[in-house]
Amino acid sequence: MRACNVVWCGDSITAGNHVNPGECFPELVAATLPITSHNIGIPSATCDSGGQAATAAGLYDVTKVNICYILFGANDGIGGKTAPQFATDLASFVSTVQAAGFIAVPVTMLPCGSYDSVAFRAAINGDIRSTYTRYVDIGHTSTEMGAEAAKNDGTLYSDTVHPTALGNTKLTARFITSIQQIASDGFAGVRIMRMAS
């Protein structure tokens, strides 16, 4: 596996709210794989706030395979953003980090109990799946963490929004697989994004 520089962008889920230090999925991945890891998630951030794309771009390491994971959605929906608006913001975020040399990997949205997110989440996740060649599908409704009912399982979600330590552990394997695939395949140095027509 080639050396990787991984930047984690997102909101409180990425930042690790509601779990102890060392228990959020970016930290669990970094404890498992020999990567350089930068968790720049900001609680309550939306896809177009906080300057995370520019911050991520500044963390590019010319000596490594650079990967940027992008996980937003809940705060955007709470703020009243439509799914098409979110898609536009995500595309801009992806373009910024790709221009810096990163492989941008959007992450699908998890269930959210803070508002009626079902339609918004379905639209976001459908757009990510149809638009991007690379993505991590933690929000698929057929998975344990992505099923709508999972948000009400106190062993997986602490408050219907934030994964528990166990929930973070269950997310970790998908990111490990993604990093290993990117670091070992022939496209690791290529900026990849397929836009829907």
C-alpha cells in the first residue's frame, strides 16, 4: 500500500461529537492503517461553510497519495437547503480539493432524527451514487448504520444523529477498504469525478 495523506472533512459526526477521544471513525482508521490523517471536521458545519475545502487543499502532501473524504448533509438539511443546492455545494467542494491534487471521495449521508430527513437524505445519497465514481456508501439503507431505523438504536446512535463508539467502529471498515483500494489501484494519482449528464 502506498503512503497516504488522508483529510477528513465534515461536521460533528466526522469531528467525533458524542464519543471519547480516539473513538470516532477517522481516529479508528488512523489507528489501523499507516496513514497521515487530518480530521478537520467542524461541528454544525454545512457543505458550504467553514472554509474546509480550502483548509483541506492546503494539507496536500506531494510525497503521498492524497485522499479527501467529504461527509455533510444533516446540518444542510436542518438549515433548509434543498438537495439540488447541496449537490451544487458538494460539486464545488470536490472541485476545490481536486484542483489541489486530492482524490475527492464524497460520503453518503447517515440517518438523521433532528428533522424529517428521509427524502433529503435519499436525494443526496442518490446524487452521490450517480454522480461520483468514488464514494463511500455508509448511508445505504440496506446497511446496519444506514437503515432509517438505526437512528433509534441507542447502541448505534447516541441521539438519533451521532454514532456511538460502536457505531463509529462499524463505519471504520468501509473507510479502511476505500483507502486500501485507492492506495493500491492504478488510478490513485488521478483526480476522478464523473458528473451526471
